[in-house]
Amino acid sequence: MRFVNTLPLILSLGAALGSAAAWALPSDREQPIRIQADSAELDDKQGVAVYRGSVIITQGTLKITGDTVTITQTASGDIDVFTSVGKPAYYEQKPAADKEIVKAYGLTIQYFASNERIVLIDQAKVIQEGNTFEGEKIVYDTQRQIVNAGRATGTNVSVPRPRIDMIIQPKNKPADQQAQQ
């Protein structure tokens, strides 16, 4: 792999991280991206960047960690897939100023830029405003704000979970409604 002319790949990374808008503060995409890792291999010809060793990527309220993070580009130079692998890999981001941080875990976290989908595989868990979603695989469509959870078919998982597990917190009632009950 070569280490020359990596600016297009890094700029594309910024575009990919900034486009997960459903889980993002609007100001996040305007913030600088910081990547910390023990090593980096960047191959512009193949359109692949691999960061290894306690990788931490931050941009505004966005934080992604993993043992290895791989970013692949399409032939046109756009981000194709962003993959973080860890024990577990971790994702967090504040969706809005008045919302709590969304946290997501999985042994593998993939972000598909073309259709703005985040896939958590193996020991997958999402925590949002006290609600939790756990399963072998969780797919979050950030455009339509739809979560699908279930079995990770065709994938070897370290801890099989034949069923999903969700905990949904009750909505807070206004104080005057609680007093009437």
C-alpha cells in the first residue's frame, strides 16, 4: 500500500461521517475529523484506508472506536462502506441539542453511505433515550429512521441470540396529569 495523495480519501471520510444525519447534530458535519490510531495504511489506487490499534474517530458529537477501521471508496471517489471491528466496536452521536447521545455497539459496525444504513453485527446493541435494542444484528436506516433487529443469518456470531431483546421506557407524563391519577 502506498501513503501518497491521501487527501481525497480523508475528505471522502468526512463526507461519509457527516451524512449520517438522522443520528447527528447539524453542526457535526462542519467540525474537523480527528482520527487516532496506532497505524494507518492508505491506498488511493484501491480506494482503501485501514486504521489499526485502538482507533478513535471523532467529529463533533460523533465518536467511533474499534480495533480496526476500514474505509472503502467507489470508483468515483465517494465513500462506499465504513467498517469498524472491535470487542466491541462503538458508535455514539447526539441526534439533536435536546436529545441524549445515541450509543451503539457490535463486534462489527458497518456504515453504507449510498443508502445511509448502519449495520451492527454480533452482540449488537443500541441505546437511545433509555430504550435498548439488542440482537445478533441491528440495521438502522438513517433516512427513513427505521430499525430492524433479528438474526444474523449467514454470519458466524460469537454469542447466538435466537430472539431480540428490547426495553422501551414509558413516556413521561406531564406533572398535572400525574397529580390527577
